[in-house]
Amino acid sequence: MRDVTGRLMLLDTASLYFRAYFGVPDSIRAPDGTPVNAVRGLLDFIDRLVRDHRPDQLVACMDADWRPQWRVELLPSYKAHRVAEEHEAGPDEEEVPDTLSPQVPVIEAVLDALGIARVGVAGYEADDVIGTFTTRANGPVDIVTGDRDLYQLVDDARGVRVLYPLKGVGTLQLTDETWLREKYGVDGSGYADLALLRGDPSDGLPGVPGIGEKTAAKLLAQFGDLAGIMAAVDDPAAKLTPAQRKRLGEARPYVAVAPKVVRVAADVPLPDVDTTLPRAPRDPAALESLAARWGLGGSLQRLLTTLAV
């Protein structure tokens, strides 16, 4: 990976095109009648993000593997309910709406023709790619995602914040450590421990039974971090209720493996890509052909105008 200077914007691309798919009517179609609502919605999102936040660098981070085997081996329930089809040789297939799947290759082709860096790494999720770019960045980082898991990367000292879409991407919640402390009682680094204790049904994380969000935040405030909480279980003088001590003690096998599952990787082998925000398309002829084939119209034109500014 090359040195990244200036403001870096990292897109959790699948999270954004899922939002576009459900937020833009499927009456938005190509000339042949194929729905392109996710494609056009994502282009509109990127246009708005670039106009409002003016990043110097932009990376569309991809899920090369949405459910990595190394996470499943640690915690078999991880995203298990979202598997549409299991594959012996490669990644399992995720349950995706029928009319969204065919739009993903179009999105990838359009991003490539535009010259927007697109990075997915075998064996890792987009979250891990985002985590690694964030760790290596020299300047401020804006992470755009509809996934709260990435709150764990928020770091005021380094200028890392999460832009969480509330409605489209016109209304974004700017998540910094002040907001996290007010909402959850933890800072960025504490969020992964909170999520692990509380659990997350959408990711198949069971959490510790009987330890909800408020109790988890209280325990973290009291004992500092997950290691401090687990040390307190073994300390008869520590102020835990008998029920908390029992539940946490019984959850040891889960607590032993969950941190590696929940925390995003920071050491993904990133390819050498140019992350500079393009001013003009990398491949104008390919882009023109894609625009005609898929009827990308105003969405693409607006983005091209914004990039050229």
C-alpha cells in the first residue's frame, strides 16, 4: 500500500449498495429492463459524499470473503443464519436479494472505469480492509458505513470518525468519541468489548447471557476493559453480583475466542493501489459503454461533474 496523505475516505461498499438497493425504487432500470437501483443509488451516494466531505483519497472496500473461515472456526455461529449456500472449496454464498446480485459486477466495473480504488483481499471482510487502511493512514480518516461494528475504529486523537447514514447519505451521523461516550459510555477502543459482551444477533454473536448493553457499559466503566472484567470474576473482592460472576464465568469459552472474531484485522496484506480521488475517468471508453448499456444517466454525470471540480 502506498503512503496515504490528506483526508482518506473508506467506503464499506456492500453496506452502502445494500442501502441503495432498499432505498431506491427498483423501477430504476437499464434499457433492457434490468433493475439498476443499487448501481445508480451507490453512484448518487458517492457523489454526495465527495461533494460534502471532499476527501483527498477514496477507497471502495469490498468483501472478498463476507464470512471468513478463520472467524467461523473460532465461532461457528458467526453469520451462520445468513448463509444461502455452503461451498467446500471457497467462501459460502450469502443470502442476497435476486435482483441485487447481478448489479454487483456492474458496480465493480463502473468503479474500475471511473478509477476509484477498489480493494478486497481474499480471506477478509471489507471491515478488515477498512481496519488496515485506517491503522496505516497518516492523516484523518472518514469511514462511511451502515455497520456499527466499525465504531471500534473511532479515534479522536488520530482524526478517525465514522459517518453513519441515517437517511440515504444526505443525513449522516458523525460518530466521534464524544458521541460514543454519550450514547454507549465507551470510547472507540471500548466498543468492540461492549459489542462482544452484549452480543449481536445480526452477526450471530451470542454475547454473554444476561449482560445487556447497559450492564456491559457499566462493567467496562468499572473494570476498564474485557480483561479487567474477566480478572474480576476470579477476584472475590471485586464488586460483581453473584449472577454476573456466574454468567461471565460460564461464558469463558466464548470470551476467549470472541475478541478475535469481533475486532477488525489491522494487518491485511493490502495491494499497492492508487487511492487518490480521480478527477477524470481512468477508462472513458469503458465508462461510456457501461453508461449506455445500463442507463446510468444523471447519476453518473453528476458524479463525473463533482469529481472534475
